[in-house]
Amino acid sequence: MFALMILTLTVLVNIANSIKKYKIVNMKCPRCGCLLDKVIESRPGKDGMSIRRRRECTSCGCRFTSYERVELKPIIVVKKNGKHQSFDINKVEHGIRVCTDKINIDPDALQRTLINIENRITDLAGAKRTVTSAMIGEETLKELYKLNPVAYVRFAAVYRAFDDVGQFISEIEKIAKESKDES
């Protein structure tokens, strides 16, 4: 009996050490703030570079999604004024959400657009891990053009600093001509 207790205690100590070693940490529930949850489902993200996990809070039952990504050396953005800052896809997402406001766009399509932009920026950054803000703007415009022409014009108006109606008209005529050529 004593040997069984020692064996059980040894197994529990090994499990506790494994948990400490791998730093298993639960996510904070967005509803109640509880730190205890259980993972319901795990699968690779759509980009193949992340893991998507569905979680359920053990306290309030709220279900939420978390993503895990490999952390790479950060991409540095060289701004027009010469300053440097880390690339943040959330800033691009904010700009896209502003220009797609009140346009019926599929959330999955929007997410794919962001993934495409982030992947393209990562490719452009290369081993040096630097890009210019102009590169980010142009890649965003390319992806928005595929997503929705109205969102493209809205983003272009801010990004290219349209200051008269003629610039809007010429951009819209360009889109109309290209869509006519595709037909």
C-alpha cells in the first residue's frame, strides 16, 4: 500500500513538473474573466501558420476562439517620415474596417483578405524583415480591389490623399474600364 502511495505521488510530481516545464496557461474568459477553461476543439488555421482553438469557460460556459502563431522576428515598417515601427496587422484591419463600414462583406472573406495581406507583407519583408509603409498600402489596395471596389475607392481616397472630385472620378472610371474588359 505504501509503495502504491509513493508511486502515485511520484507520478503526480512528474505531471506537475511537466506542467511547469511547458507553462500550460489557460486563456482569460472574455465574459467573466475566469482563467479556467477547457479546449473543445483544435485545428490548423486557414493560413496553415496558426492553430485555432475553441475554448469553453468552466465558470460561465462562454465559448470563445483563440489563435496560436509562431512568433517570428518582428517586421519593421519604415514610414514616409523615416521613423521605424513594428508591423501591426491590426492597424491594417482597422483601416479596412473603416473603409468597409456599411458594406455587406462576408467576415470570412475579410479575414482571408487580412491573411493574404499579412502573408504578402511577410514575403516582401524577406530576411531583412523590413518593409515600407508604401508597400503595405499598395498590397492593401490590391487585396481590397479583389474584395470590393467601393472599399477599394474609399481606402484609396485616404491612402492616396484624394483632394478633389476628379481623382475619385478617374479611379472609378479605371475600375469600370477594367471590369468592362474582364466581361
